[in-house]
Amino acid sequence: MNDSHTRKLDRAELDQNLFLARNRVSLIVVEGHARGTEHVVTTPSLTIGRGPAVDILIADDAMSKQHAAIEATAEGYRVRDLGSTNGVRVNGSRVPAADLKHGDRIALGEHVLQYLVESKDRIGTYTLEDG
């Protein structure tokens, strides 16, 4: 169908929509003055930095104005350095880009963010084993 209300989705976009439908994705600041801040990821991409034109703004002089991007893949998200001065580290290793898995720690400037993926089937539910 070719009308103004219908568009064709490519396979990667369909996979990402399914991933987000099944999972809650968030970035939790675990180190730095913004510690304890949670950012829920609901879009295919977002930028992190200290500048005005980013999705996640963190006041950190060691961070570039546009430091890193979080981008959707078919299996989840990846982090990509946007040419920052101090680089991006995932679990302690400096990387230009890396696919993220649940629990990964992303160091940007003086801050560390933890990437969390929770199944929406498990959020707010407990089993006898959970106590």
C-alpha cells in the first residue's frame, strides 16, 4: 500500500521494535556526581554529553559536548564514541564502538553508566525462589 499513512519497516527496525516491546532498557549512572540517575531508553538512538544538543545531558568537564551515541541494533544497543577527547570505555577497555550486554559499564568522562535490560515479563513479578 502506498498512501501517506503507511510506511515499510526494514528488518532491523522490526527487530528493534520487538526488542523494546519485550524489554525495558535503561542506563543508570553508577559513578560520578549524577550517581543514581536513571535514563530509560525508548528510542532507536540517543546522544550523551555535556553540550546542549544531547539527549542525556551530564555536567562533566571531562566529557565532550557530544561524547557518545547509544544506537539500536537487532539484538539490543551499542555504544559509539562520537570523537570525544577522553574516549569511551566499556568494562574498562577503550573502544570506538561496542555492542552492549546487560550489566555492561560505560565510562564517559568522570561518570560510569550501567546498561540494564530487564524482560518486561519479569518486571514487578516475583516467584517463590525470589523470596
